[in-house]
Amino acid sequence: MFKKIAGILIITFIIAASLYLLLEKKSIENQSAKSTAQSEKLDIAVSIYPLAYFTEKVGGDFVTIHLITPGGTEPHDYAPTPIDIITVESSRALVYNGAGVDAWADHVAPDLRKKGIPVLKMIDYLSGVSKESVDPHIWLDLILVKRQVENIVQLLTDLDPNHESIYKNNAAVYLGELSKLDDDYKNGLVNCRLKEIVSAHDAFAYLGSRYDFTIHPIAGISPEDEPSAAQLAALTELIRQKHIQTIFFENFVSPKLSETLARETKAKVAVLNPIEGLTSEESDAGKNYDILMRENLEALKKAMLCT
Ligand SMILES: [Zn+2]
């Protein structure tokens, strides 16, 4: 008898809980439908920080950015959570970089396209960069960034033609700032006694080829690709030979190898930021892509003895 009553109670509880969850879900759905209608903002999912920053620059008040790689996380090896995937699938578009820094997005993209959600894989839309390129660090080349901004204007205008003039104006202002930054890089790095740097991972090849200096990375394209003992020995020899005086490290990679190389070659260590994401300290200090690019310029001028 007791067992029977307990069984009935359990079944009643399960039905009540299911009903409650169903109603709760409905009310959340109603709320979100309401808020979309009210704000008229475009929800855009973006894989990595620099693309989120550029999209925000163009979209301004008319976009809500959902950055998938969390702040303070190194993106090369980030795996999205189920909630990330739901966020992407409920957005109006996905903007991602390609060439492996956000490899998860390659797996999600076909499904999104099937559902009619536009996907902008940036590296596929940059003339001068091969679709087969294995170097994803296109956000560190200011000329390539300008093209990225233009692609974002196109995407937002396709999604929301009513605000085309706003997106174009926002982009024009930002493209002007990027031109100024590009000029400062050109002028700042033209007169340097050294034309070579040692970086923590292989993030600066586009930047180096744009402003004509050579990068010797300690790790590979991903910070996870650590060097062998022989590679480290060769790098130590090269630092001595070329009289390189600064060994760079970066925020998401352990500085151990940079410090060891610096100690062995009596060089200094300094930060060169690949701007793959913002740490909480950087966000708290109000830093952003543009500010970090300027800090990088100052660091490069010092390391390459530019006047
Ligand atoms: Zn990288």
C-alpha cells in the first residue's frame, strides 16, 4: 500500500515538474521574442576577440556580439561548450577566422548554412591570402584588417539593409583610424638597426611581411607546438649571431622558454601581444585591439632599435 502511494506521488511530482519546465520554457521564449522585437539588434556570433572588435566597430548600437572564445582563453585550442553551440545556432550570422585558430567553426558552418544562417569565414574572403593558408593571424596585418571591415559591412548590410548607411559610416571612421595606425607602423619601423625579432609563437608573419622584418618564433603556429632541444639551440645561436637584444613573450603562453633563451643570451624579455583575446586585466584596464596594436608598435621599435 505504502509503495503504491509513494509511486503515485512520484509520478504526480514528475508530471508537475515537466509542466512547470514546459511553462518556464514558453515564458523564456516569449520574453526573448519580445526583446528581439524591441531592440531590433542583430545577434552576431563571433569566434575570436579581434573579429568581435571589428564587428562591433561596424555594427555599433545595432548589433549584439556573442563572442564564443571566452576572455582570457587562448583560442587555438578552444573547444566550444554545448551552450556556445546553442548561442551560435540562435544568432543571425556567424563570423569566424579560419585557418585553424577556430577550427570548431568549420564543423558547425555546414549545418548553419543548411539552416539559412549566413557564415562569414574571413580568410576565404581576403584577396592576397590563400584559402589554403595555415597561418590564421590575419588580424595582425592592418591592410588585411581593412578588408575584413569591408566584408563585415557587406554581411551586416545583407542582414539589415535599413541601417546600411550607419554601417558604412561606422566603417569609414574606423578605416580612417586603421590607415593612421598603418602609417604609424610604416614610419615607426622604417629606420631600425635590427630587422629581426624573436616571438613566443608564430603569430606575426603577416605583420612582419607587411613592414619588412623577420620573425623567429620559439613555438609554432599554435603556442602548443613547442620547439625541440635542437631548435632551441639553433635559436640561441641565431640570437647571439644577430645581436638580438629582446626576446618576446605573450599573455596566454608560459614565459618559461622566452626567459630561458633571454638568460642564456643575456637578452631582455618584453611583451609582444598576438591579440588573440583580452585577459581580464586588459579588459579592466580598458584595453582593446587598437591600444594593444599601438603597444606592440612601441615594443617592436624598442626591440629593433628604431629611431
Ligand atoms: Zn596564434
